Amino acid sequence: MSKLKENKTKYVILGFLNHEKMSGYDIKQRVDNSIKMFWPVRYGQIYPTLKKLEQDGMINHCKSTYEFGPERKIYEITKTGQAELKKWLKKPIIKEDMRYEILVKLFFTGSGEKKDIIKNILDFKNRYQEQLSKLQYLSQNLESVLGEHEDHQYFYLTAQFGIKTYHSYIEWAEQAIKFLEEKKGDESNG
Amino acid sequence: MSKLKENKTKYVILGFLNHEKMSGYDIKQRVDNSIKMFWPVRYGQIYPTLKKLEQDGMINHCKSTYEFGPERKIYEITKTGQAELKKWLKKPIIKEDMRYEILVKLFFTGSGEKKDIIKNILDFKNRYQEQLSKLQYLSQNLESVLGEHEDHQYFYLTAQFGIKTYHSYIEWAEQAIKFLEEKKGDESNG
DNA sequence: GAAAGCATGTAAACCGTTACATGATTGG
DNA sequence: CCAATCATGTAACGGTTTACATGCTTTC
């Protein structure tokens, strides 16, 4: 009778609200400035989840007291919500589910054309080179404030994860392209 | 008016059927022995997708002619299906969507306990060390048959991707644990 | 003859995306 | 005043997972 699929995005919301109360719009901004790369969240998910979290007594809301700007609902985490967040943080992760479309295409390239996968791998490499630059910049900034707050350590480590894996993506892409181009003449249909 | 979400698993099915005709059960076995790590597929997805692909004229089926064993439906790809597969292989990939639950937990560990995330990172590392061994074994086998068939090159490159990224996962995990344990005494609540 | 596995499939639930919709506010 | 942005939300859809269901076959 366990849940069919666990909503993990709700913990993202609880996580941000545990730091300070804010609106759904604010949460979206925070996500985009931090965990977006490994956990994107959209409005279409945030607002319904906020609604459900409130029904479940995890959060409460009140009207914004700001004089200016459109009205906002400011959400606040409850004791129940905090307990739920902490319970989740304690729980072991069974498995990550990763899906790499590029690898599926590569796997089936025998049914297609070599030049197309080379192009796709090149795009892949460029995409992650861009992401890597951003992460390296972020990482440097975090490094200089590491001692200021415990949280910075955790943010820093997530950035390190990205840097390391993106490096290996790029390295793989370069080697794969080289490998494919070397072998290009080997087939009759080259 | 474009599709809300593209079904990519159908290309997995078309991809396998383009090599040879087989049953839904066979496809599941193939997936588990090859692309499972970067594109898992379950029966609950295979059978309905086969049904839909047949309705769309991408594949046909006939009864198995084997004398023994339960009856099977043997599916065969059509010209339309082949064209569809090739069209997809030509198409550029816009973005991968990756979700790392472990990074979300790490990011919010300030609301939890350091020992819990360390445990989770350790599990993460062990998981990928196991996967890495399997991949290295597979990679060696593929290396020895690289010249035999063009396809082996592509399978080989997908394995290389796994080896590289899993290596970086493991390296990151080790460094992260070390980093967290070094800083353990820094906080008052250590 | 019972248990394990082969082989097929359906139904329900849920997550997440996309598109759509609204209205207020700020800046030019 | 018009456009952009702030801020909130809903509806529809589709992908995927899980659980359930069936019946046959092989093995012990």
C-alpha cells in the first residue's frame, strides 16, 4: 500500500521554506538560482504542491504585508512540515533514475548515420562546457565564503559534483568524436 | 500544437526491432542486458507501447512458431517504423533532464544531520563502484570484438560514458566525505 | 502436484510539462 | 498607454511506475 511514486519536489519546497518564509514565486527564483541543474521545478508544479502541502498541514500561508507589488501568499513551514523534511533527509536513497537520450541514440546509431550522432555529441559537449563555466564561477564565489555558514559547504559540494561530472562528459565527448571519426573510413558506407 | 511530452521509449522498441523481430518479453531482456543503466524500461510500458506502435503502422506482429513454451507475439518493424526511427536519430537533442536526489538532500542538509548525508554519499559511492565493475567487464569484452561489427563501436562508447561518469561519481563521493568529516568539528552541534 | 518462471497484458495513480488564463504593477 | 514583468493559478496531457491478473510450461 505504499505510494506509487514519491513526490520529491515537495521536499524542495519544504527545504526552502525551512530557511525562511516566502511565496511560490520566490521559491521558483531560488530553485533557478541554485538546484535547477539537478532538480528543475516549474510553476505548474510549485503552486499545486503548495496547495497540497497546506492541506496536509505542512505549511501555512498569510497575505503579503508589502505595500507595493502584486499580492503574494507568503508560506511558512509548520512543525509537521519540519518533521517531514527531517524524516526525508534521514532516509536512504535506493536508486537514482537517470535517462540519457544521447546514449540511446548512440546505442542505435547502427540504424542511422554516424555524422548525426557526431553532431549530437558535439552539441552535448558544448552544452556542458557552458554549464561548466557557470559552475566554476559559482564554485569560486562559494569557496570564498565557505567559513561563513555551514550551508555553504553543502552548496559547494553540489557545485563540485557538477564540475566533476561535466568535466567527464566533456572528456568523453571529445574522445567519442575522435574515436568515431577515426573509424569513419572502416565501413563501406563511410 | 506540438506534443506535450515525447515518448522516447518507443524508439528503444523500434531500435531493437530494427535489428531483428522479437517479442515484448525479448525486448525487455535486451533492455536489461544493454541500455538499462541509462534508459530503463518495464513491461507496463513495453506492452502498451507495442500496441500503439502497431496501431500507428510502425510494427506488425504474428504468432510465434515455436512449438514449445508459452505463445508469444513476434513483432516486426515496418518501413514506416524504420523511417520513424531514422527521423528520430537525425533529430538534435535539446536538453537532458537529470535529477539527482542525493544532491537535493545534500543541498538541504543544513536542515538535517551531517552523518545522514555522509551515509547516503557512501551508499551512492558503493552503488556506482558495483556498476563500474560490471561496466569495466563489459567494456573489455566489447573491446575484443570492436572490429567485428560497426554496432560494437557504439555499444563500446556508451560503456565508456558510464565508466567515465561513474569514476567521477566515486571520486566526488570520496572527496565529499573527506571534506564533510574534516569540517565536522567546525560546528557547535557536531 | 506444487512451485517457479515464462509471457502477456490492464488499471490506477501520480509526477511533471506545457499551454492557457488572469489581473495587477512597474517602466518607458 | 503599452509592454514587460510580477504573481498566481488551472487544465490537459502524456510518460512512467506499481500493482494486479491470467494462464501456460517447465522443473522438482
